Amino acid sequence: MGVTPDQLTRTLQEFLNEASGAVVLEDGAVAFDLARAKYSISGEYNKCLLHLWSAERNAVRRVLDAEMKNGMLRLAVQRLGQSRPTKLEICRERDRRSPSAKKTCRTAYEAKLRRALQRHFPGFIIPRLTTGMDLEKSFGPIYTRGLLRRGQSAFAVLGVNEKETQASIDAALTFGILWLDACRNSHFSQNRAEVGPPTSWVEGLHLFVPAGSSAVVRARMANLNRNAAKWSLFEFDEREDSVTEVDCSDRGNVATRLVHAPNETAVLERFTESIQRVQRILPNCEVAVLSVAEISFRWRGLEFARARMGAEAVTFQSKQEVVFGVGPEERVLEERNWDFFSQLITAVRNTRHIYGPKQHALFRLHAERWLESLVAGDVSVVSERLELREVYSQVPAFAAADRAMIDVLTTTHEGRLAVVELKADEDIHLPLQGLDYWSRVEWHHARGEFQKYGYFAGRELSSEAPLLFLVAPALRVHPATDALLRYLSAEIEWEFVGIDERWREDVKVVFRKRAEKRIHPGDERAGRGSETELLMEKPA
């Protein structure tokens, strides 16, 4: 006898319950990333149905068989309306390669990159390339690093191979900047020990990414300080063994689109029935409008349910349905699981508060959303310059490569846009992720799209470029943050806000940092005359 639908349902649920960051592959390509997508499993009517959906796509598959192999769940599935089965694979890890396969691929890439550098930069010497670990400087084996030298000129080099994940490719600029800074510090130390003029100066960074994958990196590099270093981005096609330089000089060339802001009053009125239904159990929960057809229910920033417009299966008439869950799995709220829903909400309420059990999963889950809910409730805790009237959280701005969610978007009292990027834990990517969101906001603002798309209705926005606020607990700021901030464009007005570790009790500012440019006359070669000093200010 074959595997029953009930057995398939249990197999899927058990696997996915332990794989919240899994990816779903169809035809060998990533179709859904469960870090951002949702799923539901139904074992009714003697069928096992897997429903997957995200902001980009929606899929329903009938599961016919399942097999575990090498940490991967391989499914035989059937598309609705088709008789021939196809394959679906669910992987716990985004990078499915074994450690030995990763090492082999990275070693081969090192040799390929060396040959490409020798052809593309004739006359330069490549002392060595490495993928060695250097945890003190935050370097791992993913990126190949090296130095190009010719006379007194040198360039830091960093490359990432085509087998790495897109997330690793997008993060390459962060590590490229840190590698450039490390090379400069190393050369500075050597030159100080020598008598006479310096033997070389590291002028800038040559960054190599796989062909067709440079969109996010290009947009970020366009907003770096060109007086501080020379920045060059290349796409390296390993199969064709070709190198193509990417133009990063145009800061206005950002592939992004903005989502219309829904009429919140009308949406909340439409979902009155669902809101009353949920708030009978949790009266003070947050209700966030996601779109004209969907709202979210949250407690201390943690989403536990959504209400959305659906359609009757037979009549196709519009109806409201509530789905619930605190992870990627969602269940439709029905009378038979109402008690389970009530228990979930009670557990969330009793756990997620300032004196809750700190080791409990519900307390620790999505800490950034908790912080975001506090800041969105009173954005003046970040800066007294910020306006309290209109604050938008989780604003979606789509690009060709990804779906960005801007944490908080607001204005100053004078109508100048402000982007607030939050991190509750140590994150090396905070500066460039904030830069990424800032560039999208600046692009849409320059085209007058925020008011056109329903944001800040009735307000006159300043024509000035947006402000950027980066917020993190003071003891959880990554050690590399200062180095990264020094290389942001001088045209971007940013402020780093360090808050007290006990932010769940009260968001208090411990320190602020901002940039000040200093010019040293007579030492302007290759950007050496420009320096960014981080000024730290502590509240009185």
C-alpha cells in the first residue's frame, strides 16, 4: 500500500516545522523562500494539498509522494488541471552543496579569477588571492580576496562565484569595502615603518560578481563616496571566461517600483467583522493595513493572523477569511480550530511582554518587528526632528532582484523625508541595507511618486534628499559598522542612533553618530585628501 494523504501531510508538517528558512525548488530553480513566503497544508478530501504563496507568485500542488534524501524533501506533485506528476524539492538550507563541494568550487573560482585579472589588467601584479578565514576582520571563505599592484598604485580585489546564493552576492559590497579598508590599514602600517615616501597606496576596489546578478550591488555602489576611493564593478561570466564592467556612475538608475498606499480608513471599515472577531480575544492588538484586500493582526510587532478577501469555492462571491500562525505556515480560521487559535493568541500575549520569559521562542521571535512597533508608535524617540502624524512601516518597494521592505518612513517637521532602518541584533549589513532603502526612497521622491501613490496626502514634501537614520542597540552594533559608514557618499545625510539594550521597556538613546568631512590640503591623490570622521554625541 502506498503512502496515504494523512502520512504525506504529517511528513510535510514535520519537515517544514523544523525548516523555517527553507527554499522550495521547482524545475531546479528557487520558486519560494520560506523566510518570506507562506504555506498551508491541507489533508482533507483524501488529498494532500500544498499551497505556497508570496508577494510575487502563488502555487497549489497536490502531493503524491515524498522522499527524504540528504536533508532534502523530494516531492512528487501534480499541478491542478494536469495529469502528469512533476518534482518539487524543499531544502532546509539555501545553499544545498556539501562543505567539500563548496570548497572545490571556491578553489576553482580562485584560479579563474586570477586568469581574468591577468587578462583584464595587464601590467598589474597579483601577489596572491585567498579565501582564508579571518574572523577578526569578518572575512569568511565565500569571497575571494586579493590585491592588484603596479608601481605605487594598488587596488583591492574581491570576487564571488556564480554558485553562491544571491544573498551572498548582494552582500559582496559590504565585504569589499571592509577588504579595501583592511588593505589600506595594512599598507599604512607598512609605510609608517619605512623611511621615505610611501611605496604604494590602495586607490580603490575592484568588485567581481557573476553575470546578470549585479543589480543590488550596482545601486549600492552608486551611493558610495567617490572622493574616498575609486569604485569599479565587474560581471564575471565564468563559463564564457569574460569580464564586463558595469557603470555605477548614475545614481538615478534604480530599478524599483512603489506600491500604492491604500485608504486605511476604508480598508479597516471593510474588515470590521474580522477585526471584531479577533479583538474579542485580544482587544489591544495592532491592526496594520497591508493592501486594499488584506490586514495584519500583531502583538508587540509579531504577526499572528491576517484577514483577507477571498472567494467562495462554488459561487466565487467575495468573502472574508482569517488565517493564523506565527511562522511561514498559515491555517484558515474555522469553528473547529477556534480553540487552537485562542490558545495561540493567549500564549503570544502571556509571553511577549517586557517581563516575559526571555528564552521563550515567542519572546525572541522577530525582535526587529517589536522594536519597529515601538518606534512607529513614537518616532520622536529616534529624533525630535521627526514628525509623529504620518508614519509608514514596512513600505514595500520592489526591484528586479528583490522585494525591499522599508522599516519606517516618515518626515521631519519641515516635510523632509526620513528613512529609519532598524536592527535589534548585531548585523554587519545595516549600513548598506539602509543605503539600499535610502536610494529607493530618494529615487521615488525625485519623481514625486510618494504623494502620487497616496503617501503623505495633503502634505508638502521638501525637495531635499531624504535623511537616513540607522538604529540599533548600543551593545549590538557590529564592530565593522564605523568602517562602512566612512565610505558612504558625502551627499547622504545619515545619523546612527545607538539605543539602550532595554528598549522593550523604553526606547532611550545612548549615543548618536554622524559624519563630518575633513580635507587635508596637499594630499589629494586618489581620494586621500578626503576623510570621514564619525562624530559621537551622547544625550545630556
